[in-house]
Amino acid sequence: MNQAEPTAANIVAKCLRRLKWNERVQVGDFVEDGKAGFEPWTGPSGFRADAFVKTIYRRLRPVAARKSA
């Protein structure tokens, strides 16, 4: 086993980021589900991420879409 197999943690690190406690959850975010991986959030927007028991993730913006400083 020389090559590391892709795991949920590796995939998350590449395309999702964990919401900070004070960020608002919005449609399109993902809720971590221990057994099935991730489920898209389809509920109402506006709740703070720390109001959830499960971890909330958001897709990273593509590199080209990020503002250059």
C-alpha cells in the first residue's frame, strides 16, 4: 500500500472548508453525516454554524474566482 487511498478527510480538504462559528449557513452548504459522508443543506438560511451539532462545510471558490490582493 504505497499509495494513500482517498478518504473523506482528503476530499474535504481539497474542495470544502469548514464554516467558522459565526458564519451563516446557506443553501448549498454541506452537513457532515458520519456514515454517508455529506448531505447538502436544503433548509432555511440564516442560522449560525455553531447552532448545529454536526459540522457544516462550504465549497471553496475556484482559484480563478478569488480576488487578487
